Amino acid sequence: MTQTEKSGSDAMAHENRGGRFATLTFERVVSAPIATFWQAWTAPTARAVWAAPTPAVTVDFLEADTRVGGREISLCKVAGEPDIRCECGWLDLVPEVRSVNYEVVSCEGATQSAALVTADFVSLGETSRIAVTVQLSSLAADMEDGYRAGFGAGLDNLAGTAQRTMVLQKRIRAPRTLVWNAWMNPETLPLWWGPNGFSCRTTRIDLRQGGDWVFDMIGPDGTVYPNHHRYGEVLPEERFAYTLLWGENGPKHADAWASFEDQDGSTLVTLGMVFSTEAEFQQARDFGAIDLGMETLGKLERFVAAL
């Protein structure tokens, strides 16, 4: 099934007194609703999934702060070649509408290019459109062809990632500190985690960066679902990333994150998951993962309200 349409990916370029300048335009229509697509574009966990243009490239994220004034620093690594450093600084973020960022690419301390990247988003119901304009200035070398190929491949990866991303959001009428502490406390998390009627049986739990939670989810009918969460970056009261495994040290099921945004004393909780394959995404959706996930967030809301 074709999930991505391409158009407008030709570039317009011109020389200016010996300099190398280009305006590159890209467009994709993606089979994902706009709220999901926006999270796939901006959430650091999702960006880490689709950032590498080809399997031969490994991207290591050193810093990621997706908010106006924040920046993202990554290293692109190819065997036998010097690392490429990319710095992205966020200048404007209008959720589900527009993002603007600068991007500076360097290698071995020498700046290769600078660019201004503007992305506009349009909701098409169950699909979304992104139109990207890259105003590129090549400095140490002519980067136009590389940018065109790399950005095009990245947007193709983004489209595939968005199609297997699940996003749940709930506004909880409680301060962010209270919501965060209910989630990232090893004593309270097992008390509310899971859909209605489910309980948790913990083997071990360490919610710090580099820690993990090994536990069984027990359904209302007694069915046992082994789980293993491995925790990555943890930014207190803002967000954390974790990997879902099928049971202790089992195969990876999804890359996930949770973020917490203060909204006038309430907290907007976003729970996102990029499933390892589209088949796993479809299986989870058919199983009722969206409704079950919202039940879980509902239990969090009730737990916090009772504190």
C-alpha cells in the first residue's frame, strides 16, 4: 500500500558572486492524522527513529530540546568517514501548523553549510501534508545535491515513521509536578499503570535514566502479559524516553516517550509510541491499544485526583 506521495521536490538554485545558494522545496502527503504527524516531526524520540537517511548512516543525538530557543545536536556517522555534526535550533513552533529552524552542518570543526528550514503542515483528515522549504548556503563545499538527497530520504523515513506512530494525549487537571511524581515514582507507578481491570506485578523497577521496569500486566481474565521498559533520557517534569520490549530482554516492540506540558495549572500529558514495524502498529491498534491507553491515562488522572 502506498503511504507517501511526493511532489515539488525539485530544487531552484543560483550563484551569487561565487557563493553557492539554493532554495530546495519538498512536499509529502502522509497517511497519519496531523496530531500524530506533528509529534513524529518534533518529538526527540521519534526524530531519532527517522533521522538517518540510509541504513549505512548512524545518528547519535547529543542534545535535543524541541521548543523555541532550544536546539538539537546530532552526529551522523558513516564507517570510515569523519563524523558530520548537525546543529538544529528551533526559531518558531506553532503546533500542527508550522515550524522554523536553522541548521548548521560541520565536519572536523569546519562549517559546511547553513540553512533556514521552514515546514508548513496541513490536516487532510486522516492524512497530512508537509511542505518544506530549505534556504541553503553552502560554505566549505557545494552541499545542494547532498541536501536534496538527504532531506528527501529523511522525509521518506519520517512518513514511514508517522504511519507506525501512536499518540495519546490527555489534559489532567493537576499541577505538572504532581502528575510527574505520580508517574516517575517506583512506588506509585505500578498502582495505576494499565487499562481498567489490569494490575501490575513488578520484578524490578528503576525509573532513572539507564534503569528499567520489568513487570507483568495481568488482565481481568488472569492473562499475563510480560513487559520490560528500558529508560533512556529523563528530563524531570518535562519528558522521558523508554523502549518497550516483549518481556524481559525480549525483542523491541516500540520506542516510546511521555511528555508533560504545563497549561495554566493543568498538565497536558502526551504518550507516544513508534512501533518497530507497521504490522505491530496494526496489531496493537486492532487489539484496542488506543482505547486501552486512554483508560490508562484516565487511571492516572483519578489517582492524582485522590492524592
